[in-house]
Amino acid sequence: MLVDFIDKTLDKETTEIVRKHVETCTSCAGELEQLAEVIGVLNKKQEKDPDTSLRQKFMEMVEDSKPTLEMEHESRVDSALKLNLKGPSLILSPVFQIAAGFALLISGVLIGLLVNSRNASDAEVYALRNELSQVKQMMIMAKLEQPSASQRIYAAKYTQEFAEPESALIYALIETMNTDESVNVRMAAIHALARYTGDTTVREALVGSLDVQTDPLLQITLINILVEMQERSAVEKMKKLIRDENTFQTVKELAEKGVARLV
């Protein structure tokens, strides 16, 4: 709840619960401090207008880098498919992250310049926005592999900005949902993926994750999402949870209700 606490989207009662908890829990207080710092940096806006010649230079840079970016993207997607939805390995260097951050800054400013320019065409603005979206998604994939759990949580939450994320980002979220060492990060990834249930890959991954998750809270979250989706292919997975002697009774009861609603 820490990200929502910072964003002030929790109700009053929950906000007070979180506030009192962090006053006595040094671990969560540390996480809250890290999250606040990350969110503060991401929310800062550049106010200085660059020289308009940067637009041409940036567009030339984009054109030069397109073949490489497309090859890397295709390679990541192919790797993910071969790994059976386990997702691609995204080892992104600090040099790449600095370059991507610079591209975000420049492209964001250039979009503003284009929108305010009388000579700018809709195609130019669309192309630049598309490039900006791609760079942002690559940055998020890099953040999903950061050692700080708070940064990984925020990266998953930030994906809500994209109406149609690229396949590589979807696979990265699926990998995070199934393999991240932090329950809170996996929860954030589940909620992020739940926004894209129109995607067949996402639906299949959410169903398959019932076989992976052992934490009761994650199992409950998945069952609720799948029932809301009316995903009938999840029935057998839920029945498997019901039969498993290691499944918590609360989870079993919810799974039984889910099966009853889906069949």
C-alpha cells in the first residue's frame, strides 16, 4: 500500500493504518522513504526549453537507432516465447539507462515543441510519441530488474500509463509475477497485468500463475481477477487448489465460490 499512500489514493481509514504502521516498523519506513525518493525523481519536470535544433538531431538519432532497437525487441520476444512465457532476460546496463533517460527528456520536450508548432504534422507528433512510449517501456523493464523492491513495485505500477504495452513489457511483467522474490512486487505485477486481460497472452499467464503462487494473498487476488474476467479455463486450476491439502482454508472457500460462478 506504500505507493498508494504516497499518491494519496487510499481511503482515510487505510491511510491512518499505514501511517501508524510505518511509525513503528523500520523496514516499511525505509521502503516508504525509498519509494518517495523514486517517485519524486520521476515526477520532476524540466522547465527549460531546449534549442529547437535538438528536434532534428533527435529525429536523426531515432532513425539511426531503429534497426538496432527493432532487432533487440524481436530477440527479446523470441526468447520469451521459447521460455514458455517465463519472459526474456533483461540485463540492461547503466549506460543504456542514462541514454534512455536522456532520450525521455529530449523527446518529451520535443513533443511539446511540435504540439505548439504550426508547421508540425499529426504524423510527426504521433511518431515521436510512439518513440517516447517505446523508450519509457524499456526503462520500466530495466526498473523491474533493480535490486530495490520499492523500485520494482513502482515500475509495475507505472505500466498503467500504457493502453497497449509492447510484448516485451508484458513478458517482463509475467516473469516478475511468477519469479520475483518479493510478494509485494509479485502483487504489483498481477495488478498491472490485470489491466490487459483483453490480451490472450495475459489471460493465459494469469491462469497459469495459479500453479505457481503459494502465498495465500496472491492466490486470492488471482482467483478474484479470474472470476471477474469470467475465465472458465481457470476452473481446473481452482479445483486443483481445492484438492491441495496445503492450500489455506480461506483460499479453498474462495476457489469453491469461484468455480460455482464460472461453471
